Amino acid sequence: MKIKTAIIAVVVVAIIVVAGVAVVLWPTGTPAPAKVIYWTQIAPVNQKAALLAGTVDAAVGWEPYSSDAILNGNSSAVIWSDQIWPHHPCCVIAVKYSTSFPANATNINLVERVVKADIVATQWILETIQEGSGANYTMMLNMGAAFSGTSPTVVQDALNHIEYQYQITQSSKDGMANFTGMFDSLGQTIVGHGGYSNITNFVNGITNTSYVSQAMDIAPSATILGTIRLGYLNGDLHQFARVVAMNTTLWGGQTLFHKYGVAITSPAPMANGGAVMDAFAGGNIDMGYLGCPPAILRRINVGTPITIIAMVNNEGSALVARYPIHSLAELNGKLVATPGPASIQHLLLLYYATQNGYTVKLKGT
């Protein structure tokens, strides 16, 4: 059972309803006061410190950093992402083939083997969460704490807010279509839908469900069959399966990727999904864990030809504010940290604030 709390207060001077439309009344000749929220870019790993220092008033981050800010950062949740978009897709695995990593049978098989390791790790996480105690459960919490630089208590709380999955379902595609439509309505897309005639065709064109289905039948390999350069985000527990798959204690002295015949190399962990897309565009990675919104937006606006081949998680982001702020209304004129444009957390702020009549501006503009 998830435990998610939010206090949402909307202060309205006076409202009358005419033909079903709400109209805010202000004194004659007096313009309605501007409703503005400012944003600045801070990686989620650093957001709690900024909240504690008072350099920002609120932050939108991924888990476990939202839970850490609530438990240890004198902050509270204004709203969780699932309260706006229930069961919304979040992180995905994407691949980009290139001249240095062509889409031949050998490389496609390597990619499927990475997906297989992710599936097995995800199943282990789900089973261990279900157990709720014992050696594996303790190991899982400690792994999450070491990866994120938090504590087992924070990781335990964070897991209440994340839905892990690997299948690209119709619901996943519907969520990606909704995000694409939000980017359109917020004026974030600049070149249509990446050459596709509509949003549905775009989402179908950038997703491929065959990798998960093919991975299901893959057996362990006695030898390393090749190397994949794999990108991932800094401390992001949405992408916990990669952490579990890299743990050698669990898998007989080797990583789970090795067990399925793949050597993994990775650049330094990245600050946000935009950085993962930059790594794809620069030819620095072959596969990557990232949020589906940056994958969507960069695919449309920049044309980076990634394909989403597996889901990683749903939900798991929040807008948190430092005490005594508890509501969106109290953030008028305040400064909010996000991981940066294109991230699902930035989209959450844009959408939620805009839906409530706020303009969102970069700090200093």
C-alpha cells in the first residue's frame, strides 16, 4: 500500500460561475496580480541541501531525493506525480544504433541480453519488496542507500512511491502520448512530431516491444559476447534494476549483465535525461536509462534517433517545499529547483503550475 500525502490549497479572491466557466473578480480597474513561479536547475542529489540552505523554496526531484527532503530536509510534499498522472510512465531503456554500433544481429542480441538482465533484476526487486523483510530485503535497502547516498530508511520510504515494470503496455504508450501532447500545449515542441503524422504514430514509431518479448527466452551465457556502453542517472532509484544487476554478490560473483553475456561500460552517472540524450547524440553510449519525457522531447526537437525498448518504472516524483510552505499558492513568486528542461520533473512543474494559472519562468527572467 502506498502512503502519499499532499496538502493542496488554492486561494481564490472571489469566483462566480457563468455558463459553467469560473471567472475571478478583482476590484474595478485593478488588474489581477501576476501568478509566477521561478525555476532553477539543480540535480536532485543536491536539492535537499538547497532546500535546507534556503536557496530555493521548493524542488521537484526523483526518488529517493524527494523522500529524503521530506524525512531529513524540513520539507513536505505539495503533490506527488501520481496524484496528477496516476500510474504514469517514467523511466525507460532506450537504444541508439549508429555506424559504430550498427543494428546487426550480433548487436541486437546484445541489447536483448541487457534487457534480459534488467527484467531479472526488476523481478528480484518486486519479489524482495513483497517479502518486506529478511536478508535480501536488508541488502536491497543497503544497495539503494549506497547508490543514492541516502539511508536505508529513506530508500524504504522511497520504494512506496515507485512502481517498477519492464513491459511497454498500451497504458505506457498512452502515457507517452499524453506527455507529448503536454509538450505541444506548453509550447515545448518546435518541429511537429519527429516526421510522424500524429502523436499516436510518433509514440508507436519510437517504441519497440519486441526486445522484451525476445529477451524472455534468453538463457545465461558461459562467455562474454560483447560490450554495451550504458548510460544512467545519478542516484535515481527509478533505475534501481541497473544497480541490482551490477551487484556481484547476488549473482555468483559476477554481474547479472555478465551472466547473460554482456560486458557493461558506463560514463559517469548523468545529472538528467537531457544529458543521457546528449550522450546518445554524441555517440558516447549505445543504451541508456532515462525518463521518457526527455527521450520524447529530444527525439522531436533534436532528432536523436533513439528507440524506447523497455519500461523501467511508473511514478516516483514529487514537488516538495521547505517549511512552512505547504501549497502551490504559497509558491507564488518563489524559486523551485528542477533537474532541468525536458525532465519529467520539470514537465510536472510546468504542467501543474500552468493548470493552476501560473506562469513558470527561468530565474532572472
